[in-house]
Amino acid sequence: MFFTFFYSTLCCSLLQITPECIALDIADKCQLQAEKKGVQLGVVLDCFSGVGGNVIALAARTKCQVVYAVDLDAHKLAMLR
């Protein structure tokens, strides 16, 4: 039973994740806009992180100090960790 639930959650999450190239492009644009405005990205909050496609890209590509991931599904957050 647990395996079936985990597998269906995993498959659904992987279908909904932002493709890596798009997530990296979003992160680069966020960093570019911050630099253009002369501000530093301090805290980034992704309120619908899922398994973390955008969160991982933001943490890897931007100079932000902290990245928070929030999601209602504890299983998706566990996969993100």
C-alpha cells in the first residue's frame, strides 16, 4: 500500500516539476533583475515548491542568502530534501 502511494506521488510530482532548463533560466533572470536594480536577493520563498525544481535552481544560481520551500504535501517536501 505504501509503495503504491509513494509511486503515484512520485510520478505525479515528476510530471509537474519545472524542467531544469526553464528553472535555471528563471533563476538567472531573478539574479539579473536584482543586479539591475542594485539590490541583493536576501530571502527567496517558493510557496508551491513541490519536489523543488525551482528551489534547487534558485539556490544554485542566485546569490541569495536563504531559500525556503513550502508545500502542503509532506511527501513532496521529503523528496525535495
